[in-house]
Amino acid sequence: MNQMTAIDPPAFAALDPEACWDAFLRRDRAQDGRFVGAVRTTGIYCKPSCAARHPRRENMAFYPDPAAARAAGFRACLRCHPDEVGRDRLAVEKAMRMMAQAEEPPRLDEIASHVGYAPHHFHRLFKRETGLTPAAYARAIRADRLKAALAGEGTVTDAIYEAGYNAPSRAYADADRHLGMSPSAWRDGGRGAVIRHAVLDTSLGPMLVAATAKGLCRISFDEGVEDLRSRFPHADLQPPDPAFTALADQVRALVDNPRRPADLPMDVQGTHFQQAVWAALRSIPPGETRSYGEIAAMAGNPAAVRAAGTACGGNNLAVLIPCHRVLRGDGSLGGYAYGTARKKALLERER
């Protein structure tokens, strides 16, 4: 084993050794499959989330993939099985392509068979990688198709069948989940939907809170009722009632203490990738941050860093879906829809 101390790994321009080391210290699962770390004193390589005791920094070398580590003379860790990570991620991507191309949502056993995994194992794997179950991901794809079809010139019924639904009842159920209202109401600027709202005074400035009967549909700073009406021009905007007031008070409390648990009802629409990004954001523990690249990986598409940033920008529920916990790859604050001063204040309160 001592001969491994003489290995001098080649430099890989795409890897930042200090960022890789930081990922190992945090045991960052989102970085699994993106690179491996090799330990010179033991001759093994591991994935970033490996639970084994960390070696000293000077004994670590980093490689873009297991093949490069093996070529340098290292062998795979028997505890974390780093060679399997890339295979798992490729299987998830293959399943996502299958679901995107299918006319109807495929069954779990069909998806698992397609990628060569047992159904129960692949179900856990897919949710770990994307934040959604395969069924939820497939429903979101079909809801995206419905949204696109509703933007066309045909009737609502035409749009339902064009999106791949066999019956309007299923389309209306998915629309309630993903659009927050019926297909006809969505097409007509929220017509018929009741949205209660209020502008609250908070320690970070005025904050608009709005909710349908299903849950919160808008939390934003420096906006008012006219901004809400521009989003839903035909919705029935109503003043607070006791139930809404209680909900809004919980939202206000999040501004002063963003570390507090916040299992509040939500009613927001988004593409399947946006939903995966928002689920990834909600999984970040208070007081911690992630990069846009890490969020893209958690959402199931490591290459979609720019799209992950766009999904963060499209977040309708400030603070509740904590996009303020995302930083640039160099650790700087990056942008925030409501100003970097608020982003910095929220992060400081969490810490």
C-alpha cells in the first residue's frame, strides 16, 4: 500500500481540488458521480458522500471519474461503491427520456425493466436523484404538455387529449395539482379561482402573501395587489379571512426566523424540472447553502446549471421555497429577485 504515496495524479482543468475537498468534508451526495477522491495512503477511491473517515487533505487526489482513478492505480472503495454512482445516474437519465417520449405515463415496472433495475430499488434511486417519484415525474411531464396545449388555439377538450389524457377527469385532477386551478381557468387568467391576499409589514420590508383554497400561490417582497392581478387578471381577488390570516402570520414568522419548520400548503405550478429544483431547494437544511450546479444535479440534470438558476428565479414562494440558500460556484451571493441585501439577511438569520 505504501507505494501509493508516490502517485502524482495528472491535473484536470475541470476540477477545483479545494471545491472537491469541501464536497468530501460535507459528504455532499449531490456531487456523487461528478468526480471521485482517491486516498494515496490506502490506494482506494471513493465518492464524495462516502461515510468512511476522512483522510488528511494532503493524502487526497481528485479525478473526474472512476476510470481515471483506476488508470492511476487506485481501486474502488468497497464501502461506498463509487463505480455504481455513474451507472445509477445514467439509468435515471435514461428513464427520464423514456417518460418524456411516452404517450402515456409508463408503469414503474416498465421503467425499471427498461433501465435494468428492480422496481422497488429504482423507485428509491429515482426519488433520491430527482426529488420526485417516477409517477410524480411522469404526471408533471403530462401536465407540462397540457399547459402547452392550453396555450394553443383549440378547445380545452382538444388540449386535454393532445396532452395524452384518455379522459378529462384525469386531466382536471392533474391540473388541480400542477396548475392550481382547472384547465379552463388556467387558460382564462385564473377566471373563477378565488385568491385571498394581503401585504404584510415585515422586518425585511412589505411582503405580498396570496393563497387559493389549496395553498399559498405567491409570496414576494415589494409587490402589491396590482402585481397579483397581472398574474391572474380574471381571478376573484378577495381580502383575508381568518384561515388566510393564520396562514399569513406563519409566513411572516419565517422572515424573522427562516430556520423554523415550515410545512405550509402550497399551490404553485411549474414544469417537472422546476418542481424538481424547488424540491431540491426545500431539502437544503437551514444554515447551509448549495451551488447552482449542485441544485441541477439534485434535480436530476447536472448539466442544466443555467436552467436551475432560471427555476430559482421562477420561484413564486420566497422564503418558503428557500432559493436564497443557493450561491454561485465561487461562493459569492449571486442574484436574488428581491435584492442581495435581503438574501444576505436571510442567510445571516439562518446561521
